[in-house]
Amino acid sequence: MEKARPLWANSLQFVFACISYAVGLGNVWRFPYLCQMYGGGSFLVPYIIMLIVEGMPLLYLELAVGQRMRQGSIGAWRTISPYLSGVGVASVVVSFFLSMYYNVINAWAFWYLFHSFQDPLPWSVCPLNGNHTGYDEECEKASSTQYFWYRKTLNISPSLQENGGVQWEPALCLLLAWLVVYLCILRGTESTGKVVYFTASLPYCVLIIYLIRGLTLHGATNGLMYMFTPKGSSALSLLAFQIEQLANPKAWINAATQIFFSLGLGFGSLIAFASYNEPSNNCQKHAIIVSLINSFTSIFASIVTFSIYGFKATFNYENCLKKVSLLLTNTFDLEDGFLTASNLEQVKGYLASAYPSKYSEMFPQIKNCSLESELDTAVQGTGLAFIVYTEAIKNMEVSQLWSVLYFFMLLMLGIGSMLGNTAAILTPLTDSKIISSHLPKEAISGLVCLVNCAIGMVFTMEAGNYWFDIFNDYAATLSLLLIVLVETIAVCYVYGLRRFESDLKAMTGRAVSWYWKVMWAGVSPLLIVSLFVFYLSDYILMGTLKYQAWDASQGQLVTKDYPAYALGVIGLLVASSTMCIPLAALGTFVQRRLKRGDADPVA
């Protein structure tokens, strides 16, 4: 007899699994950046609108498909139509690409977590040079946090062409990260269901602790004020800027993109999770709950981030003022304490006019201290997580404690997302009778982790971070948009919206409201097409694709063109997933024609 499909222990487990998967690193390091770039508080207007017309409907659609078909992505779409099995295959391919590089972030988090127990923190000071006569030149030109990231963590090469060897310390951390993931997914929903309670809830505990600490830090209000009023202090200029941002199509595009990718649509993870539900589960309610919690977390994390960002900017600004004041006081024999933040510029002007030759000699040593410029440095991604945050943490009291908490939170967020990514791959494999009849679930999970880990070693090479950026930027953008577009069209116009509606009513006992049907049939597909066109045009207008390379001699990032073979890899990343959809449909068509030909009577 066919084995019964495993189920979540209760609906709360399912909700926690979805939250653990959807609430990830993007909430912490992408959303605050978008707020800063597009008007702070005014960015919430397009964000909330896109949540209502795009995020919730598409999340509900995927959960409903998984719960109705009770299979992973490949089986679910094959059930809707044999010609659509390629949609599921494309989802698995994209999830496989994501798993290969995403767990590297967890490896970096492990690396920083292990180093967080040192006193002082290893990224708080620059190391001495070879002669022990001063600090390392590269570190002095950059900063101690940048040096630790680019030189000690990544040991980054100067360009993509110089691959270098595998760095054994990050490689060991990657092995550890995959071992943790394997232990979490070992027994399917039985083990994952218990783990998600921790991966979903612990990050909130850390964020609350960080919020309390962040709000008590000196300069936190500067960061929060900047988040909500980034351009100008007057009410009139603020209003004009916010109206300008609301009229900016890029703000709406980025709001839609953030909603789309932060919920994890198109990967097949949500379909996989929902397939282990009881058929009567109220997936509509759960879609709304997960969407709202995901968006609330983004806003909450932004408040935490900008309070710490304000502390870091204020600390650097005041430190700059102290250095300039000390330099001027010693050079011009001024009275101690005479120079303040309020009179510094005035005194500098006086000294420049009264002692022009003396002032011009020391002018190159005088830095232009500006709180606004410190706050203006918008950073996202790994730069925010591993450079800006560590810059702030090293200046806190009991910095080791805050460092351990922060990187433990990153680990929980990363592992929670990895559970969803691997579920998207494993569920279709374990659903396959051919594979599951020959291999137990534990062996399939182990093979998937082993293959991903082996390929992921590429990202621990000296040029690994450049390959990481390629996968992060191109492996799951256009592909996901196309996948979700086909999913929506398939449900509404291939399977049939009325048929799907009656299925949901039969399962849950609740009728589907007009709102969901209008969003599925019209508004959401149009939004996805708009995003798809925007990304295509953006890539075309961009011309030659470029990347940021680390220049050790300057201690900063420089822009370089991607070599031809890297462009080829980018093309393959996009094509290998998107081409699954038409190729699988073509294969099904040919197979059916051949079967029909074999069935024809011989004349």
C-alpha cells in the first residue's frame, strides 16, 4: 500500500515554517536600504499597496496549490497540466542554485560568531605590519572592519579572473553550515517542524533585545530621524521629497520586488510546505498572517538597524571632530576645550585667513566632518551585515555579547530560509516513486546536501565572493518572475479559476472572495509583467555588466567589467531554469505524439 503523506503536527508548525522561510536576511539588510533610498516613511505607501495587490494574493495562490495537489512543485503543476511540469522543474533548479550560495552566508555567520568570543574583537583594530613599526597599510587605507571582511574572512582576490585556492577556514564553516541544515531536514516534517519553532522565534527575541539596546545608544535618534526624514529638515522640503518619491516609478518597482522576493515566491518552498497540510486547513488566513508578519518584521528590523546606524554615524562624526580639534589646538596653540562642534567651521575660516601659509601646510590632514555624509552612506547586503553592523558593535560596551547575539540571529534567519530552500528540492524528489523506492528519505537529504556543499566550495575561493554576487544577482530574478507569471496564468486560465475556486470551497468550506479572484486573474499578472519588462530594460540599458572588485592598494572597491566567460555563466544561470518550462512542454508534446503514433492501427 502507498504510504500516507506525512503531515505537520499542527497548523502552528506550518505557520512557523512559512514565517521562518519568508522572514530572512532580506528583511534585515535589504528593506532598511530601500527605506533610506526612497523617502523613508513614504516608501511604506507603495510597499503596503504592493503587499495587498501582489504579496498576499500570490502567497495564497501558492499555498492553495500545494494544499490542493498535495505534492511538491513538479507533481503539483504536472497535475494541473502535463505540459506544465517544467514550471516545477524550473522552481527546483532555481532553489538548487539558491541553496548552493545562500548557505555560504551561514558559513560567514559561523566564522564571525566564533571570532565574537575574542577580546578585543578581531575586527576592532588593524593588525601590525610585517616590521611591527605601524599598522597594516591596506587596513589603514580602508578600516579595521573592512579589512577583516575582505582580507581575513574572504582573503579576496583583486579580480574575478584570479580564482585563487579554496580558503580552508571558510570551507570548514561551510561544511558545518551544511551539517546543521542536514540535521534539521533529516526526517522531513518530523524534524523540520520542531526546528522552525526556534528559527522563527529566536530572531525576534534578539531583535527586541537589540531594539532596547539600540534606542539607548548615543546618536540613535539621528539614525531614526534620518530613516524617516532623509532629505532636508523643513516640513516643506520633506513633503516635496516624499511626493517626488511617490511619483518615482523605481520606488514602486523596488517595493514590488522586495515583497515578491522576501516572501519567497516561485521557489516551490511554499508549495512544498503546504502539501503537508490537512486539506481542510485555512490557507487563506495563514497567507494573510505570514504576509503581515513578514512586512512587520521588515519595518521592525529597519528601526533596529537605523538606531544602530545612527550610533555608528554619530560615533564616527564625533571622533572626526575630536581629531580635527586636537590637530588645530596643537598646531595653533589654542586653549583646550575652545573648539566645539558649533564653532569649528568658524574657527577654521578664521585660522585660514589669519595664518594662510601655516593652515595650507596642514590642510591635507584636516578631514571634513559631517554627520549627514556619515548617514548618507547607504549600504545593503553583506556590506551592511558584516561591515556596518560590526563597525557599530565594536564601539559598544560589552561588544562581545552584542556580537554573539547579532551573528546568532543571522544564523537563525539563514538556517530558517535554508529549510525552505531544501524543502523545495527534497519534496519533489521524495514524491518521485522511482527515487523514493530505491533510496530512503535520509539518503536523499544527505545526497542533496553533499552535492550542494561540494559545489558551494567555489564560493570559498579567493574569487568566491565575486561568484557569490553573480549567483545572488542573476540566478533567481528573471527566472522567478517568469515562473510565478506562468503559475498564475496556469491556475486562472489552464486549470480554470472557477474550478480552482470550487476546489478550495470543497477543501476548506469557504467561498473565495472577489478580491482574490480579481488579483489572480488580472492585477497580479500585470504587475509581474511590469517587473519583468523593467528588469529586462534595466539590463539592456546597463550595457556591459560590471562588478565591484576589492583594490588592496587603495583599500576600497573599484568597478570592473565582467569577463566574457562570466557573462556566459550569467546567461546559463538564467537560461537553465527558464528554458525548463518550454522544453518540458515540448517534451510532453513529442511524447504524446509518439504514443499516439504507436497506438494507430497498422494499415
